[in-house]
Amino acid sequence: MTGSPASAPADTPRLPPGVMTTAWVLIIGGFAAILDSTIVAIAIDTLAREFDEPVSTIQWVSTGYLLALAVAIPLTGWAQARFGGKRLWIAALALFLLGSVLCAFAWDATSLIAFRIVQGLGGGIMFPLMQSLAVQAAGGRTKGLGRMMAVVTVPIALGPIVGPVIGGAILDGLSWQWMFLVNVPVVLVGIALAAWRLPDDSARRRPAKLDIVGLVLLAPGLALILLGLSNVESGGGVVRSEVLLPLIAGTALTVGFVFWSITRRERALVHLRMLGRRTLASASLVLWLAGAALYGAMLLLPLYWQALRGETVLAAALLLIPQGVGSLAARPLAGILLDRIGARALTVIGFALIAIGTVPFALADADTSNVWLSAVLVVRGLGLGTVLIPLMTVSMTGLSHDEIPQATMITRISQQIGGAFGTAVLAVVLTELTTGAASPADAVNAFHVTFWVATGVAVLALLASLLLPGREPDEPTIEEAEVAEAAV
């Protein structure tokens, strides 16, 4: 029977024609937004000198972008239903392009922060929409979806690694304006490809009333939570008004939205009742921890090489390349293994690799070989490249066409808050330990303890992964599910 036509469909994951083309079009457009956030992150000191402003002010170039993302994400589901996915994608790219050009011509810190918010609004729509359009193009078929997710999530894995390298190279040889102008050709190509190759979904547009109350509760609620967590990184402890007040206010608004969403059901801005599905609920929880594991290390690893090993910003970025190599290498294999061993087993393996690749940093000192640490980062990258694919795939299992945008908003919010939480926790631990460091040995110990905390986050995520469903039979496509619903 091997190789016979009858056995091929059961053994070979199949996707509708043109799906991979759609995936690559989305990648080209979305890569600029993901890359930009990591390029700018390493330029804070340079921008502070250029505009003659304190770092605390210039930090809002990154913070404003982050808060704009939080405000825009909950709007994506409504906007896609109202305007159509293709139109919304092109509009988001155009908004991001406008923000990039304006940033390059900023005349002071205030204008730069304002224009970064414009960028963030575009990026906040693009991130969840990219996943929604890809899954909808696949027709909701679980079998083979892992291979497509391996492609669509390439920018998410590659951006944090390539961004600092490109940013360091630009700052080393060009003016700061090129950090934003480098986006222009990429986004222009993305817009042209989207207009040409993205499927026309205008027939699925429908009148959608915006949930104003939900927007007023959720958008500022998420922004305030992220603001409070971001303020933790500036030092001074957690018990400060600039940390506690945003966190308390943001949590109160978000809790208010939870109750509002439950009563509004399908009319709510974000359909939280969908968390009653085991697949979406478990994937969202693990994505929260995955965000902590990924973004927390983005803070910790560069600091390790700069503060403890005396490397420059560019050298530290180059030393992170092996992690990106491992992440990219894992993606094709992860897409195949997902169909063979299931989401639970694959996610457990991924977080195990992340933990294994973090432990050596908790044992390293100032003399540990960079060659050894680079090899360790490859292992860590293999884990990072593995976990996102099954998590994003399983979160879409069994959803109809119109439910997919809601699920992507929920998972994106989970990952965003998890990343901010993980970064804040590691920043607090490292800051508290290094503040009282009286010797180089104390500084080394501070990093050791912080890396052990990062390892613990990966282990906790591994344990939470056991809640995910195991390997299951092929799910029906969206079209098949809708036909079945109509028949009932």
C-alpha cells in the first residue's frame, strides 16, 4: 500500500492551492514591522544623544510603539469583518509605511514618539491579521497547517535575531534615520504583492457594529498593563506609583471587559467565551509563558555579553545569530513533526530544548568560551523555533472562518502580555541583585540567578504544555464545518 494513491491523502499533508503563496506574501509585508521593533530597541542611547534628551524620555520611542500595538490588536477582528482582510492588510501596511517615513523626518523626541505610535497602530493590526489570513487561506485544515505556520512565523523568530544586527550595522556606518527608511522598500514590495496575490475576500465582508464599550475597556486596559510592566524595567523596584497605578488601573479595566464580553457574547469586541474551547484556552496559556521565555531572554542575553563580557552592542547582536540559525533550522522539521506526533509532544520537546539551552548560561562565567555558548544558543534556538508552530496551530483547531480572527487576537494578546511580564520579572531579579553587587563575582552571580529564573520559566511552560491536546485525527476544513452546520 505504501506510495499508492489510496494511501497518499492519509500520509501527505495537503493544503489548498495557493496557500503557500499567500503565506509568503504575508511574510514579506509583515517582516518589516517585526524587524523594526528590534532594530530600534538597541538605538535608545544613540537617539538620546542625537536629540539631547535623557534615556527615560527616549525610552518612550519603544514604549509608545508597544502601547500602540496593544490598542490596535483588539480592533483587528472587527475591522477585518467590516473592511475585508485584504483591504485591511494593505491599509495596515500603508499606515506602517507612513509612520516609518515620518519617523525618519522627526525633528525632536516628541515628534519621534508620536510617529512611532503611528507605526505601532499599523503593526498592531498586522501581527494578528497575518496569522488570520494564513489560516483562513488554508481552509481551516489542521493536517498540513503546521508546515504553513512554519513559514508564517519565520519573521517572529528571525526578527529578534536579525534586527539587532541590522540596527548595529546601521548605527555603525549610517545615520539613525536609516533605521526607519530601511522599512520603505520592504513595505512597498509587500503592498504591491498583497494587491496582486492576496485572495479577494470582499464577498465575506459583513456589517459589523463596533463594540465601543468593549474598546474603551480593553484597549486602555491592555496599554496600562503593558505600561506598568515596562516601567518595572527602569529599576527602582516594583512598589512604585509608576508601576502600581498603571497595573491596578489596567487590571480593573481588563476585568471589567471580561464581564462585559461574557454578557455581550458574539457582539463583544473580543469573544472571550471562545476560551471555553480546550484547544484555544490551553494554547493561550502556553503562549503567555512562551512570550515570557522568548522576550525575557531578548533582554537578558545582550546584557550578559555587554555588561559581563564587555562586548559592544554590535558584537552582542552578532553573538546571538546562532540562536536565530537554530530557530530557522527547526521550523521545517517542526512543521512535519506536528502532523506526526501532535502538538503536546512537540511543544514539550521545544520547551525542554529552551531549558537545556539556558542552563549553561546559569553556570557560565566571564571566561566561558564563546564557541561553547554559541553552540548552546543553537540548541536554545531549536527550541524557540519549535514551540510557536504547534501552539499557533492548535489554537486554530476546529474554528470556523469567522472565529479565526477572534482566536488570533486572543493568542496575540496572551503572547504580548506574557512577553512584557517575563521581561519585567527578569529585569527586577537582575536589577535587585546587581544593585548591591560589590565585586565582579557578585555581578556574575546576579546573572547566574537570573538565568536560573529564565530556565524555570521554560520548565513551567513545559509543564503547562501537558494541558495541550495530543495527536488527534484530521479536523474538517472550514468549508466542511460550515456545510455540516447548515445541514443541522
